Amino acid sequence: MSETAVIPYAPAAGHSRGRKARPSVGPTELTGLFEAILSRGDNEKISVRELLGGLETSAFGIPLAALAVPELIPIPIPGFPLLISLPMAILGAQMVTARGRIWLPDALLNRRIPAKPLKRAAKAILPALRKLEGWTEPRGTWMTGKAGQRIIGLCVILLAFLIALPIPGTNAPLALIVFVLAVGLIRRDGLLIAAGLLLTVAAFALMAGATLLLFEFFFGAA
């Protein structure tokens, strides 16, 4: 058996001239993934491979969104933030390097997670996701080109690093930013992506500022 899983990557297809055009990979695919999770039994376990949609998608948006959702509703599993942030960072790095094929190691993809907390997270996010379906549309699509994806990839790496840090109360808002960026990629919505980029900068600035204040509080008086 192969030790790695490789899936083809292709940029999202261009949209038609009409304002209501939709990209080839739409939120209905992501919605379908979460609905499939909801159909699983509470006592079952779901592999990371299944959580990422079976790795059958051809773009980064679906896997990133799927990884972000479990952190929106805290899941009390030891080491879970690291399990989520590691593949998130790997995907971000592949966006930065414009890798032609999305890759994740089988050892990571075959890890299994209890279905019950994942179902709770999917149920919580589905109403908001369905509302986004009606609001988002292809616009500012230059942000989903190679240059834009490199910038998004850098932000994803940074957010994944911050999510991995054991700082209480920060994972949900950070994961929400990843989710915003992911849906922006799926919908080719440059406005939504721009919002995600601004939120990333704000989150990093706030956390860096808080770290400096704590450092000065404990060591500055010496």
C-alpha cells in the first residue's frame, strides 16, 4: 500500500459572464460533506480522509473548510488542535509553492475521530453556510489566481500555527477566519477572501500584542 495520498489539483473553473454564475466547485459540495457527517452514527469514528471529503475535490477550499469547522465548536479530544492544524499548515504550504497536486500523508489521513463531536460541529455550521450560499458570488477573482493563493497560503500557515498554540479561547475565532478564506476560495469570491486576509492580520496583531504585554508584565519590571 502506498504511504502517501496524492490527489490532482486544478484551479477552479472560470465563471460565465452572468452575475449569478457559479464556480464548478460550489458550497453545495461542502454542504453535502457536512450532511454526510450528520448521517453517521454517534458511536462511529470518522477518518481524517473522510473529513476532508475523501480527498476527491480538486481545490484547496473544501479540505480547508472541513478542517476549520471542528475547531469552531471546541472538541474535547487531547491533541485535536494539533491534528487539525498540521494538515492545515501542509495545505497552506502547498498553496504557497503552487504545488500541482494536493498531498497529505496516509498516516495522517487514516487517523480516526469520534463522529459525535464532529456531528455537533457540522450541525452548528450548516445554517451559516447555507446563508453564505446566497450571499457569495464570483468577484475579484484575481485573488484566486496563483499570486492570490500564495498570499492565502501564507495566512493559512500562520493561522494553523496560532491554532496549534495552547491558548484558551482563541481556536474558534482563528478557525472561523480559515473557514472564511476557504469559502472565498470555493466561491471565487475576492471580497470574502479580502475580509479573511484582513482578519488574519488583525488576529496576528492582537495575539502578538498580547504576548508582548504578558512578557513585559512578567519580565519587564526586572
